Amino acid sequence: MKIAVLMCTYNGEKYLREQINSILNQNGDFQIALIIRDDGSNDRTLEILQEYKKNSKVKIEYGKNKGPALGFMELLYKNRGYDFYAFSDQDDVWKPNKLLKGISKLSSQKGPALYFANATLVDSELHSLNLNVYKKKPILDFRSLSCNGGILGCTLILNNALAKRIQHSNLPSKIVMHDFYVSELCKLINGSIIYDPESVMFYRQHGNNVVGVSYGFINKIISRIKDIYEKPDVGIDSQAGDLLVNYKQYFSIDKIRWLRKIQNYKANFYTRFSLAFNPGLKFVNRNQELKIRMSILMGNR
């Protein structure tokens, strides 16, 4: 049984060794390949990666700066033939049984499936912040998932059946994030999404996170305001359009109509209002509901 751990690096010199070592020291009776794509680092990241070049489990690729979303999808698209694929950030630390737990959950699945889990928030020195990322199980129906996202990508493992669907299609070009895209696709093609409420890793929060979690009252307020008022580089409308172009033949009529609703939601106030307050959308709490509904209403989702 072979598993590919896909990692994108960019100026990650400070914590990179800890994360790589935690991956290479995973427990389990499987072959692990750590495939790293550097995104044009200009610190000591490349020097650190060279230290692992002689390790037979490590493969290093170099590319132009694409950002994590497209960088991860390129790695998944190009590296075929593995039974399972896991995404990894460059600055966390995995618990020794992280991969084993995910593979055990996925092994009984016949069709497309992915697994994701909880994670423990820690500071830059790995001191616990006494918080997990998830307090409740995320909402995973296809309508809510396509607007909310919510899958923690650094815990995500997908099986070969889901990976093949991506690898045998066109490489996506307009996606919000790789984990958002893959999980939305999985649900749209009637795949299984397995959530593990137990923490499988230490999710490091520091000043240079590309993607992080807001904690503390003031930080949460600031983050919520930014999420509502800031326009993303790629929105859910563009991602819905990309999914329709590449996978429409696999979707039901109901799901195609929903994706078109998202794709065209910015057309006018009525279409924004119609999506923002659609009764099919569900949320884990009032805070998430306010953030998502308002950002859609303003055309910033």
C-alpha cells in the first residue's frame, strides 16, 4: 500500500524540519512518499530541502510561484499511482498515527472518498492553546459545503478513486483552495466524506501562516470583518464554473443547477440575496452564518 504526502513550501525555513521529520516518522505498514513542490522560496528552505534529497522517501520538485491552491492541485495531478494522497502544510507537526488513522477509515470505502480530522491549535513553539479547530462536526451537505468550505486541508487524505477522477480531467485553474475544491468535488460526485473529531496533529499558529485559524475575541472579530468585506482572489463563483467545465458529466441535474446559481450569484442584488438566504444553506453556528451570508450578499465570497 502506497501513500503520497503532498507538500508545498514557500519560505518555510523556520519550522520545515520539524514537519518533514514528523511525516517521515509516521507509524504504519505502508510505503510513504513525501513529494515536495517549492514555490520559489528565497530563504533557506531550498537548503533545508537539499538535506533530505538522499532520503529515498523524499522527492523534491521546483516550480514557479503559483500559491498553495494551484501548487497542491498540480502535485496531485502529476503524481499518479498511489493508493492514498495526503496534503501537508510546511509548518505543523503530525502525531505519529495521523496517516494510519486516516487510511484505516478509508480502506473500507469502495468509491471516491476523503477523510479529514480535528487538529490541536498550538503557538509557534508548539505550546497548546487549549483549543481544537473544530468544536462541532462541520456541515457537509453539497449545498452548504460549496459555499462554506470548512475542510481542514492539512488533515485531509483522499483515496485513489477520488484522485483518479481529478487526474483524468483537466488541471483546474480557478479554485478558492485545494481542500475546498477537492471536498466540494467529492460531495458533488456522491463520494463519501469521513470526519474524525479526534486531533491528529498540532496546527501551528504564527505570524506568517498562509492560512490559519483565528482565536481570541479581538482576532475573531477582525477576521470576520475581513472575510465579509475583502474580495478574494478567486471566489466560489469561479470555482463553481471550473467544476462545471471539468466535471459536469458526473453531476446530477440538481447539482448542476446549484453550481450555476453559485456561478452567476454576483449578477445583481437579487441573485446575491437569493443565494445568501437560500434555505438549503446550513451553518455550524450563528457566527459562521453571519459571515457567510453577509459575504455572499456583498459579492465577496
